[in-house]
Amino acid sequence: MREQIVITERGTLNSPSLANSNRGTTEKCDKAWEKGDARVELVTDDLISRARAGDSDAFRALTEPHRRELQVHCYRILGSFQDAEDAMQDTMLAAWQGLAGFEGRASVRTWLYRIATNRCLNARRSAGRRAAKEWDVPGVERPEPSRLGEVVWLEPFPDSLLAGAIGVPLGPEARYQQTESISLAFVKGLQFLPPRQLAVLILRDVLGFHANEVAEMLDSTVQSVNSVLKRARASLQRRWPPAADREPPPAAGSPFEDAITAKFVSAWQSADLNALVALLTDDIFISMPPMPFEYEGRDVVARFFASIFGSGRRYELVRTRANGQPAFGAYLDAPDGIRHGVGLHVLTLTGDRISAMTRFENTVLPWFGLPRSLPSL
């Protein structure tokens, strides 16, 4: 009799035998996957046989090496951290239930990507359009926005969960660097694509799968995949210019990045509008999902920041990282001395300037290990 498997909140497996068993086999298998050991094929065959017999330990060892990259894959398709976690749950459950039908024509990794992709596409097709949120910053009269954004469901992805997802070997067809393809601007650009175009572009240009592999995953033909990819590339390029047209950001964690972010923190915490505006590019872009208000250009963004600082609101920023970019938990000073978390700011750097800032609601703070409030000083 097969024991019950429970997919936990983070997408891992839990079961009585897994909790009480010796984990040595799992650790050895994980290391074999990481090193590309020649014994992987034999190990995989053994794990598949055991998993089909109901061994949840074997199933975990079979799927765990791919879990993080699959989670990022789901996030790219859905644009939502929470929805990606739900899709991972569905993917792992479907893989467990469908393991008997795995014929071994493709690798386990490719098979899992097929399941995850189709689960995510189903989620996109069935999801209703999410309502935008009204302006809700007390005491702040915002200037007229440059426009109302179309993508209001975007969520950030914690860098702490990118380990095991960024740095995995890509196929020869990949056209984007992995750090570039997790950036907020790239993920946002993907959300404008129709579901099938989105899936094909990610599988081909981000992950580097061959056209015949993608056709198999999507129950399509190579000719159809190539046609869809051509349209997807053209659509994305209109919203995401080629890397050659953009000045690259400084390396993550470099002294150059640290210098820019230190100036930003100083200017923001001291409400120094002139110092803050001096850090911005001419085409600086501000967005605030799920609020649709967007501001583009230094003059209107300066007026937006002036409305915040002019209200007397003062903040403390706590550093973190999201989507491979510098990010800060924002904590508002209150009369009782407690600083309440009001959101997360993610910066996009271009050269030695800030070219975009995305503000998310305080509900995302726990994903980054940040508290909802800071104690009084």
C-alpha cells in the first residue's frame, strides 16, 4: 500500500518514511546530479523503479535537484511568486501521480518541465484578470501619473531562493543570461505575451531547449514552435530592448553597486530630494503593483518623490535582494517609535544610475525574511 505524500508549502515532499528514514541515499543522489556523475543514469533508473513502487524518498531524490529551477520557470510564466509556488505544488503532485506513465524518452528534467509548463499555462488561462488597487498612501497627494500600467499582478522573487536555479547548465539555444532573464523588467515584459508565445520563448530562448523538445512538451510541431517563437521575439523586443541597447548594471555585490545603493539609502532616509533625483536616469520609471499608477521621466518622478517627502513621512530601509537586483524593505516611522513595514522597493540600475524603481506592498516582506515592523529605537 502506498503511503500518503504531502506537498509542503515550499514544494518539498513530506511523508512518514521520509521524516524517519536515513537520508544518505538522497544526499548521494543529489550530489550525483550536481556533479554530472556517470552513474546518474543508473541511479535514475533505480529511483524511478522505487518511486513507482511508492517510495517517496526515491521520488524526492529524483525531483529535488530540479525543484528550484522549476519554481523560477513557473515564476517567469506567471509573474507571481505565490502563483509559482502553487504551480510547483501541482507539478510535483502531477509528477508523483503520473510517474507510471513516464516512458524515459526524455530526461526526468525535461519531463518535469513539460508538466510544469502545462500546469502554468492552465493557471494563466483559467485566472481572471486581477483588479488594480486604488491609491492608499495616507496623507500623500500623488501627481497625475504618466499612465496606468497593464500589468498589476507582478510580484518579486527573493534572491535567497535563486540558489540551484541560476547557474544550471542551459541548452545551446539559450539567448539570454540567466540573471537577465529573472530581472523584473524581463519578467514583466513576458506577461504581455499570449500564453503559448510566452511558454515557447522561455523554453527556447531562456532555457535553450531544442525546437523538437519544445514541440514534444507542448504537443505541437516544430514548424508551429518556430512560427510562435518568431512572433514572441518580435513582441518582447518592443517591450524589452536588446541588451546591446542598454548600459549594463554594475555587478551584484560589487563596490560600484554598493556605492549607488548607499547613496540611495542616504537620500531616501534623509528625504533629500535633490540627492535622490541626482541618482536617476532621464527616463527613470516608477511602478507600484498592484496599484496601476506609473511615472516615467525625471521631472514627474521628482514630483512624485516630493509628494512623499513633503507629507512628512520618514523611512528606514533594510537591504535585501529581489530578482537579482538591489531591494529594500521600507519601514515608516510612527509616533510610537515602532517602524511599520509599508513595502519593498526594488531598484533597476543602469550604469551608475537608477533607471527604474518598483514598489511592492508590505505583504511580500516575509518572503524576504523581513519583519512586518521594527522595534522602537
